[in-house]
Amino acid sequence: MINIIRVNKIRLFAYHGCLEEEGRIGGQYEVNVVLHTDFMEAARQDDLTQTIDYVLVNRIVHEEMAIRSKLIEDVALRIHTRFKKELQNLHKSSVEIVKLSPPINGDVESVSVILED
């Protein structure tokens, strides 16, 4: 059986972007994660070790978002790669990075990238 765990709107401040100013000033981001796994045994036994720990998911996102990149696409790939390596029983995942108020010379609320397998 495949079940879904979502971790929504992980809010962070980070320094991503191609502009030099973005590396100095930084900006607001949100990360949304969708994890496909089988957590039925965890549910039956009320056992965290049988499912994906949200604390670990949040930590991975924070650690990778803290590493400056020009492209949020790069950050999404790093997060996705770590999920595949570190999350047991993960069947597939989706990582969305939302850059709030991007500096693109217009009234734009956000831009986002989604990486999924």
C-alpha cells in the first residue's frame, strides 16, 4: 500500500539567486514536500520508526536551503537526493521550492520549481 505524507510551507530565509544582491540580502522561501511511503505498519503499531520522521525531513530541507545556490532548481535536486538517500521506505517524492517576492522587475508574488520522481 502507498500512503502520502505532506510537509507543507516550511518557511525559511535563504540566500539563493543569480543576482549578487540576493547573496547579500537574501529572501523568504517556502518548501512543500510530498512523500510516498507505506506507513500502515507504523499506524498499526503507533511506531515512529516504521514511517518517515517529519523532524528529519524538516532538518534536511533547512540544511540544504542554508547552502547558497544561484538556482532553486539546484537546491530542489539536493533536497530530493538526500531524501532518496536518508529516508527509509520512501517510494517517491516531490519537492517544491517557492521563492516569495522574486526580484524580477514586476509585481510577482512568487516563483516556484517542483522536482518529483
